[in-house]
Amino acid sequence: MIYTLIGKLVVRAAKLFLRRKYGPTLLPKPVLAGVVALVVGLLAALGKRG
């Protein structure tokens, strides 16, 4: 349950940050791919640690 809340918080924070940086338009695909890779990497690291 706690990981779900943390995940939702991270996603909302990332969306807020990117919208402030790039505006409400669609993100460029390389930026979106980088964000997805970062989130997957963090989740994998936390999975091995816990």
C-alpha cells in the first residue's frame, strides 16, 4: 500500500515538474522516454533493496 502511494506521489511530482518546464503541451518523446526509464530504474533499485 505504501509503495502505491509513493508511486503516485512520484508520478504527480514528475508531471508537475515537466509541465512547469515545458508547459501544458505534449512532451518530446525523448524526454518522456527518459522519465519512464528513470522511474523504472528507481523501482528496480528499490525492489532489490527491500
